[in-house]
Amino acid sequence: MSNTIVGILGLLTIVAIVVTLFQSKTQPAIAFIVWPTILALILVVTGRYSFDNIAAMIKSGFGSTGPTAALFVFSVLYFGIMTDAGMFDVIIGKLMTFVGDNVIGVCIVTCIIALVGHLDGGGASTFCIVVPAMMPVFDRMHMRRTSLLRIAVLAMGVLNLMPWAGPTMRAASVLGIEAGSLWQTILPIQVFGIVLALAHSVLTGFQEKARGAGLHGKLADLEGEVKVADSAVADEDNELKRPGLFIFNIALTLAVIAMLIWDVFPSYYPFMLGVAIALFVNYGFTAKMHKKIINLHAGPALMMCSTLMGAAVLMGILTSSLGADGAVISAKTMELPADAIPSVVRCLANIVAGIMPAALGQHLPLVIGILSVPLALAFDTDSYFYGMLPVVIGIGQAFGVEALPIAVAMVVCRNCATFISPMVPATLLGTGLAEVDIKDHIKASFLYVWAFSILCMLIAVVFGIMPL
């Protein structure tokens, strides 16, 4: 089977997954498992792979999503314990005193927290900071959680341009330059993007306000009867509150976040340690109580963990290349050996690059910039920068287009869409923490993200960083 047909089959697989999710035919985990497995069977039957190859590819996929799954399970447990103990009640009370009924103020605060939280370049850790802190505020003010995620992902996409963030480092390695040098080139775009992210948060605030959001808005007035809740549930919640341990819980949470930023330990370990300490300090040395607390949050953790495990199958089958000896070659490898079997997404990248009209060759940076957001839904970060970027640069050279503008277009525009892509494990973590379906997140954010990326690209043209 030719590489072109493999790429087409890969595209059909991705389309099938997206359509299945958008039509609510099944849960993401099932879609991530079934469609790639069908693709794998086709590739085995046609002789491209053996079953042993598929097994090795799936195992490699778990290497990329396994740590995120562990991070999710223990972050859900940790923030669940903090919620049960009442830590967020105090924070929300202070924040509500500060912003009052100001829906726009809440949106701006969310954007600022995401910008500051993403200074370390870690998507998963940023979601763990922003979503648990702001979701209760959004709920109390009757604001949509999809709006919370959209504000966060646009801010994170802009900060993801920092030289120590993954996409910029990957693009710099392909260009053979220092990440800091590439960042200095795109710095004006980043400054504009930060302003644009704040402006978007204001716009979102007006949109939510128009819907009736707010402490005393139309939506709040409709919920008067809801406040007569089940008293037994309320009493049980009060039994779990630990107001006297607020200072300790805040200090513990800051310590966990500091360990994440320190980046010495695996990202999941701070939360594992935090869960253990939080359980012992807040609820004593009682196995029965610890089991009760864990069971309270087991449902969301299991659902999201299953999604990440399904994503491991998707990532393994679509992004793994194979050497002549059958060994899996990482998507981070830029130049495959001549006798290697390229991954499905590498075949797809070659198709995308090959079908670009020759008339657009001189405008390749603009073309690839416009396509970057839709392509982000089909490519994981490594495959996009290590697999596709070198191919596009090679095509640009044939038209006399320099490599740097192409890399800038792919870094800037793709970064905007990083955290709406189902191919990025951190996206699944963020939607899981917010308890939002991935399809609803994409629906609510896609057009905004695409417009955001095009505006950033136009600024790059204005500053002469990208040619027309």
C-alpha cells in the first residue's frame, strides 16, 4: 500500500472520529479506540504492518499519554479533596467580594490567571491551576464552562510561544537555531496576542452578561427553587468541611504548584504526594474516611482516564513510524531512515504539502498559517513540527521561500489551536477537569481560535516577520 493511500486512510480515520464525537454517537474513549483499530486492521491485511508492529505502536502511545492519565487521576482527587474541605469556598467568597456581580471582571481574572499560570509552558499544569480555581465562580455566576475553557486556551496558546515551551523549542530544533533567537523574532506577535487574549476575555464577558449571567442576573432569578436542595446532601457536605485548615490547605496547594513549576519530578508526583498529605491532615488516619473521599471523585477520574487510555491507542497507531527492524521510531525524529515505514500522520503531512497549488508557492507561509488551526485537529505536536515542518520547508525552498517565515507561521498559528486539539493529551485533561465534552469545547472555541490565529498572522505581516 502506497504512502498516499495510507495518508488518505489516516485522514478518513480522523474525520470519522470527529463526526462520531460531534454527533454524540459514543464517548471519546470508544471513538479513539474503534476507528484507529479499524485502520490498523486494514494496514495489517494489506501487509504494511504486522500484528506485532501494531502492538508495539500501541505501547508507544501509552508512553505519551500514561503520565497525563496519572496526572489527571490524582489532580482530580486532590482538587476534589480541597473542594470537600471548603478551601475554594473561601477563595470564591473573596473573589466575589472583589468582582461582585462583574461578569467581565471574572473573565479578565480568568485570562490573567491562565497567562501567569502558563509561564512554565506546561499545558497540563496550567489547566490544573485555572479550571479548579475558576469553575466554581463560573458556576455560581451562571457562566458557561466552555467560555472558561476558551478564555484559558487562547491565553495559554499565546504564552506557549515562550522559548522554553514545546512548540517553539521543536521549531527551533528543526531550523537549527536557538529557541531564544526564534522567540525574539516572534515576540511582537506574542505581545499582540496577549492584548488580544485580554480583549477576547472582555468580549466573552459581554456575551455571558447578555445571556443573563451574574449573581443577580436573569439566570439566577430562575433558580430560586433550586436552592431548596436536598438537606441530607448539604449536611454531608458540611461534615467534610475543614474551615480551620484553610491556611494549611492553601499552603499545600501552593507547594504542589511550586513542585509542578520546579519540574524536577514527574508532573503527576506532586499531586500524588498532595493527595496523601491532604487526606491525612484533613481527615485523619482513617481508612474508611479516605475510601469515602476517594469514591466521591472516582467517577470523573475513571471517565477521563479511560479517554486518555483511548487516546493512547489513537496516538500510537497514527503517529508511530517503524524502522526496518520493526522498532518504533518516535514522532520526534525529524529524518527517518531510508528503509523506515513512515507513520500515518507523516504520510498525511506529505499529502497536505503535495496538494498545495504551485501558484501559492510564493505565499506558502500565509497558506500554511491559515491551515494551521484545522490541521491542529489532525496532528499531535511532535508530528506537526518534526514531521510536517521539514516537509513544508523543503517545498518552500523550491519556490525561494525562506525557512524562518514558514516556521513562524506554523508556530504562531498552530499554538493558538494547541489546546483544542484532541491529539494533545493536555486538552483532554482540561475538558475533563471542567467536565465538558471535547466536542462542545471544540464547537465553542474553533472559530474564535481560527480568527485569533489569523489576526496574529496579519500582525506578523505588518511587522515584516512574514512576507505577503
